[in-house]
Amino acid sequence: MEDEEQTTRGPHFVGKKDKLIEAKQSFRTLEGRDILIIYNKGVLHAMDAYCYHSGSTLQNGDIEEINGKMCIVCPKHKYKISLADGEGLYKATDPRVKPAVAKWFSKGVKQRTHTVTEINGDVYVKLSAETCWIDSDYFQGEKGKVARQKAAEDSP
């Protein structure tokens, strides 16, 4: 039993570095968790594959620099999520300030991210060991899978 616990959470081999770079975004399921591996500007990132907002897939989301952070933009509702730490970003104005000037704000960490390492061209992902609830966790569970399916059926 102890050996089983030690192997849980990875690191899991997810592919060859050159293939992941070529693909830009790759979907994997590790220990029942759906992960998106993203290559951007020389760095590989891994995060939960479904947007924390409504469970839409992040795969094929555009990558943009927002407020100095590289972010994936959810293709469905345009939510912005930092690749580095899963922070949700939004742009708003403070109604108390005149003239109104829009600026970027943080929602805090909303998307679970995972650790990526590369050894001799082999890429590994270690699932997050963080025990606190992160919003994207919902769409990895059974209720979230049902919600994702329903949203997919309701999409045009």
C-alpha cells in the first residue's frame, strides 16, 4: 500500500519534448484527471483541461499576454487564465474613478496547474499536491462531468 501512495501524483511521462512543442497544446488524462499541456515561448505548462467557469475545454484556446502574464483564453466565454499559476484575470473600471479607465484585476487562482519537468527530451507532469479547493476541480469530478456533458449538448 505504501508503494502505491508513493507513485500517486506522478511524475507521469506525457511525451517527447519536440512532439509537445510541435503540437503546442496536448490533452492527457493522468490518474483520472484531464490535463492540458501547453507550449508557449520556450516553456511547457500543465493545467486542468476544462475552464473553471463552465467546464468548456481550454484546448485550442488562444495564448495572449495580459498584464505581463501569458494567459490562455477560454474559447467559449473568453475567460483569461494565467499559464504560470492558474490565476483568473479580468478587465474592469472603478466607477469611483473619473475618467473611467479599464485595468486588469485578479480573481485569484481559479485553475489548477501542475508541475512540468523535462529530462533528456522526455517530459513529465506531476499533479498538484495542493489540498485546497480550486474552482477547476469541480469539472474533474462526477458532477462536473455531467455539467460538461450538458453544456456540450446545449452548445450550437
